[in-house]
Amino acid sequence: MEFSKIKEEVMSVSYKEIRCEKDDYFEAVLVKEKVPSLLAKLDALFGSCAYPSPKGIPSQAEAVIGKFGGIMKGQTLYFSDNNGSPVFAMLWPWQDKENITLKLGRKG
């Protein structure tokens, strides 16, 4: 699936703040009540999440997401090779337990 279609689907969720919207990157903040809707879309687009996962993070994913802050305990990662053009979605919960940052991007 093309990144523009993935971004369009993810952008249909209601966000508290859109921080960045580019051809290859989207970053926004949403409230926790919107997370189930976003996760349903991400599951449909990517399949199951890459982290947390008993399989561990694929090395290709680590190379891509490291440039965007990486992923750690308590966060969620979706990743797809997307025919040689890796695409990722990372959800970073805030300490206030109310807000979540979404980072959606691709490496061309």
C-alpha cells in the first residue's frame, strides 16, 4: 500500500494536535480515548504490531526508527517493509497517561 493511502487512513482519526504533515512523515498528538480507533486502523494496515512482540524488533525496523527516536518499553511499533520502502508507526504515551504521540513515516 502506498504511504499516502496509509497516511490518509491514519489521519481520519481525530487528533488533539497535528505537529507535522509531510509527504513522507506525519506526527500528531491524540487523547487516549482515540487510541482504540487508531490501533484498529494500524492493525488493518500493518497487521500485528512489531513491538511489543515476543519476536523482538526486526533489525531493519531498528535501523529506520532510530532516526526518529527509536522505541522503548511502554511504546508501540508497527512496521512494514512495504516492497522495499519501509513504513512505520510509533505510539509514544505521555507521562500524563492522557496523551499519546503518533509518529508515522516512511524511508524511501
